[in-house]
Amino acid sequence: MEIDRSQNPMFLNDYLTYLDVIRGKAKRTVTEYYQDTVLFLRWLHCINCGLPVSEAGEMEIDDVTDDELRAVTVSVLYDYIRYLRDVRGNTPRSVSRRMSAVRSLFRYLTKTKGMLSADPCQNLELPTVKKNLPRFLTLEESQRVLESAESEKTHDMLRDYCIVTLFLNCGFRLAELVGMNVGDVDFFNRQIRVLGKGSKERIVYLNDACLAALQEYLQSRENPPQEPNALFLSRNHRRISRRRVQQIVENMLTASGLAGRGLSTHKLRHTAATLMYQHGHVDTLTLKDILGHQSIATTEIYTHLSSEQRQDAIDSNPLAGEHRKK
């Protein structure tokens, strides 16, 4: 989606430039922040103009004034959160994501641009987001998914097998995999360059399964493709889309008898991390670097234990063999 800046107030366009040029945010991230920020500004302008919030979705924001922003308080922000929850039906997780963009805007207007003297988000509290253990495939289920593509050797199937192999072995994000280029793969040093969140690069090492899948897939590609730099291509020889990769994963899960469980490309990332932790005994700091997490706290969700490990832990208690004497 291309952002039309012609209908934006000046401060919003300045903010978008700041995210792009200074913060180095990815284009997709800037677009998401823009959409969440515009929704807030439309709602705010509706309230200030005395219009029903049902019209917020179509509200023009080019005449939003500095005074409207200066008048925003924590109470106003709580009213907006109520609107997101009750009118738009947003979950606590979605509310938190949308408010992250609002917080970022006010932080910019206060600390960077100096347009506001006080940040209304400073003491803002957000609804508690329920933390669920990540869903993942077991080792046996992961093997079933890969086996579902082993019988065919067509170009498309070699590509699909390679994609799922990388997901399950390296835990890449969907956007990371789609954005990979042929030149990112270094077969000699057994590694691949990955452009992660916030345009941060990292090097991920490739195991034998990944290298073999990549070599077989690349040898099957038709040359020259429309986009020779793109690692994974669609049938029209252009860089594969996110939605197409999601469909590939969905089809392979269905072929493996694993459909209908809410699994996705991101669940394959969870699976890779879980398998490395549980079966490879990889420590959380190493896992953090592989996955490209900023905080170790994010990585610690993968330290959940399997039922077998929990059983072994209980059985290892030195009192496990004690019985009441009859």
C-alpha cells in the first residue's frame, strides 16, 4: 500500500519521514504505523467536531490542529481504547498494537519535534494481554509435513519443500523468508543473511537439510527469471508473495493431516524454536540471536517444557520412590 500524503496534516508527514529516514523502519512497518495513527486521528477529530464515532472511518484529517493534540489526556486515550474494544471489536492484543503507534506518535511530537510540552501517553496503562504458550508441531508432526512433499520432484514442490524446511529448521519470520535474495545464501560458509524486523541484519547458519533443499531447488529454477535476485519465485517468475507462502504451508499441513489446528507460518517458527530448545538443548541466548529477538524475554516463551520433560522432572525427585509403610 502506497501512502497518500497529500491529505495528511504536516506533522503526520514529518512523523512518517522520521520513521523512514531516522528510525529506519521497514516500509511495511511505516504503513502499519500510519494506518493505526490515522484511525486515532480520525476518531479524535470526530469527537472534537461533535460527530458520531461511527463516522470515524471516513473522517478527513487534513485539518487536525495542534491544539487538538495538545488537548489529549490520558482520559481521552482511555475513551479511544474503549472505542477500539466496544465499537471496533479489537482484542487486547490488537488494542496494544494500535496504541503502540499512538504512543510512538506522541513521543515523536513531544521529544523529537517539540510540538507538545507533555506526552499524554506517559502514564497510560493498557489492557492486560493474555499470554498463551505458543502452538507448535511435535518432532513427529514436523517430519510428516516434510514427508508430504518428498514424493514429487517438480519445481514447485522442490520450492515448497525448501520453504518449509527453512521455516522448521531456522525459525524465519514470513517477511524474512519472502524478502530473501539468492545472493544472501553463502553455501561455502553455510549461512544466510537475513533482514529482520527494523531492517536489522543477522547471519543464520544453515544445516545439511537446509543446504540440500536450497541446492536442489535452485538447480530446478528456470533461468533467467523475471526477478533473478529473489530467492523464492512464484509461477510468473516474480518474488513470491506472503499470501502464496501461507497457502503453501496450509496445503502441506492439510496433506499431512494437520489442518484445522490454527497452525500457520508463524507456528512453524514456534516449532523450530521449540525443537531447538527441547531436542537440541540450545540455550536461550543463542536462540535469541537465531530468531532475531531484541529481548531475551521474548525468547523465554519457548522455554516451555514438553509433557515428557515435566514427567521426567517429577520422577527425578529423590522422594519419588518413597511409599507409606503399611
